[in-house]
Amino acid sequence: MKWPICVITGVTICALAGYLAPTPARAAAELIPLYTPPAGGTAYVLGAGIVATTNKYMQDTQIVHEASTGTMEMVRRMEQREGMKKPALAVFGTPDGWKAYRGEAEYAGKPFTALRAIVFINASDQYLITLASSGIKSFYDVKGKRIGIGGPGSTVANSALLFLEQFGIKKQDFKPYFYNYKEVVEGIQDGSLDGGFVGGGYPIASYSELAARQNARIVPVDEKILDKVVAEHPYYYKTVVKAKSYRGLDQDTPIYGFATALWAHAGMSTDYVYALLKTLFDHKADYYAIHTSARDMTLETALKGIPVPLHPGAEKYYKEVGVIKK
């Protein structure tokens, strides 16, 4: 059964309400924000799962789920919290984690050297989606079109621009709209957009909704360009969406993706990050229940695509369970 975005968001809100309802025993719990991308994508739902699971079993702290417009906003908020010596967590893609940590691209001159990784969350497939009637059959066809590319500063938007450039399509060659997944789908449906980028783990709710209502298409990525980008930017991967995975998808379709991780900053307590990570793995059945893609997080994949230093609390846990050899 394919669930529309509104249902998934509603379920998430209900889950959070159940787990986060104030009780006398937790009145004094420290509040820690966990920033995620906006509603409509897998990272938002998985962030909600982390919040629900940890709040259920950790009694001295309470994580508060806060949606953002994209990765740049999350990084900015984390830097502010780090400067105030207050804890903060976030879920976003490893490409931006690498650039933010090193001060590259849109983070040029402002490296966030205190950024620390906790755990790989999931593999985030990226689709360029459109209607079959749009005339967009390849990335080359984006020229002159109205395209939703993700929230401003998000890994989705930055990745979309990078891949389009490989096809000779610069930002000024089309009309980019910094829309979230819900807005992309609505724009395609009402005709205000010709296409747009969405992302997450399979099944991607926003595309499932569009494909259920319209004759939609996932635009394939040229495999030679895929190979080139992955070789130059190893935090990306190439994969295929299998035929029949969605309504109307009749053949395997090559796409790209990137890893998503849970992040902290270096000033956070080693004991707290250790306890959070241990709680997630000790009670992974609760976490896995939130979404199919939650199962991507295992001890075997814990360090997948992690491009920056681990938080000491995460390192302590991984040494204890044998992920990192002592």
C-alpha cells in the first residue's frame, strides 16, 4: 500500500505526540533539538524515528524534532548551538557534511570544524521526476524548464545543480525553484513546474503519491556521467530503480544517491552521544518500525559514507561493539 505524504506526516506527528507527551517524571529533562530536512522525505521520517526511540528509553534528556529548510540552515543552527555550548543533533547528507567541515563550495571560508559524525542513517536515492507528457526524457531536456530542486542549501539542491552541470546545464539555463518535496509534487500536478528532484529511501513517498495520481516518469541519468561524478565525488553512489517498483515504471532506471548521517558537534558530551547510539541499536526494533529505510542502519553499515571525524561518544561505542578494532 502506498501512503500519501499527508498520511506519513500525520503518523509521524502522532508518534511524536505519543512519545514526547510531557510527564511529571520527565519535566526536568534537558531539551535537545534534532534538525531534519522538511516533511515529505525519508530523512524527515527517520529523524522522527530517532526522536521517538530515544525519548522512549532515555529519561534524562528529551530530543525535540525541528524541521528545517535544508542542510545549510541545519549547519547554521548547529554552529550557533555549539557556540553557546549547547547540544544539537541533525540528519543530513554526507556530501554537505564533508563540505561544511572543510569550508568548501557554499561553505567556503566558514569551515565547521566542530562537526562530528555519529552514524550512517540511510542511503538517499535521488530522482528527477516529471510527467510523461512534459518532454523531459533526459537531464539535457531540463534546459529552459521550471524545475524544483530542493530546499535552499540542501544536499538535494546542491547535488541536483552538480549533476545538471555535468550535462552542460548551468543554473541560469533553467528556472530553479527551491521547493521541498511536497511543493515539487504539487507544482508538477498543478502545472506550475515541469519537473523536480525528490529523494529518500525506497519507496519515496512523494514520488509514490505522484505516480499514483499521474502518468509520471523518473528521468534516467546517463551512466557515463554517473561513473564520472562518483569517481570524483565518492560520497555519491550509482544505483537503479528496478522496473515495476512504482506504477508506470516499465524498465530499470539509473539514478544517483548519497548517504545520510546523524551528526553532532564536538562540544557535546561523550557519555550522551554514547548513550544515544547504544539506545538506538539496543532498541532498533522500535526504530526500524518507523520506515523500511530505517533498516539501512546496522552495525555493518554504521560508518558507510562517513567523511568527517566521529564524535568521541560514537567512537567509544563502536570500539565496544567491535565495529572499530581497539
